[in-house]
Amino acid sequence: MHVISRKSLREFAAKHPPSKIPLDNWFAEASGAKWIKFADIKAAYRSADVVAGNRVIFNIGGNKYRLVVKIAYKCQIVFIRFVDTHAEYDRIDAKTI
């Protein structure tokens, strides 16, 4: 998968240093993956959830952080839509972000 954009992960990790390793691990795994459908993601990330518009929610760092991505499976592209703390995630609508 081609992840767009890693910059948002780096910027978040700079503000929240404990998130750096879990986000780097997620990025490495996602970059090396070839997800064709949500079931492929679910097999690797049991806590991942899917919402409208091919958006997938990942729990990062023991659920301290949330990552919302939009996936274009045919193009093999993952668009990062949101990365923040779990508390901030509760304030957004993951279906529309």
C-alpha cells in the first residue's frame, strides 16, 4: 500500500513522543501490505473497524491513539484522514472526516 502522507504521522509523533514507535510500526506494516478488502486488514488488526466510505479506524499504542484512514483498494492507496488521541477521536465523525 502507498500511504499518503507520512508527514501527518511524524508531526503527531513529534507532539506525542510515546506514539512514535506504534505509528512507525503501523506505517511499516501498512506500506508492505497488499490489502484487497477489509477482511485482509481485520486479519492483521483484530481491533480495526470499518465505517462508511472505505474508512478504517485503527487503535494505536494500546488504544491511546486513533488513526482513521480512507482506503482506495484498487489503487492500493491509504489516505491518512485523522491521527490523534482517543479523547480527540471521540469529538469527530469518522464517517465524514
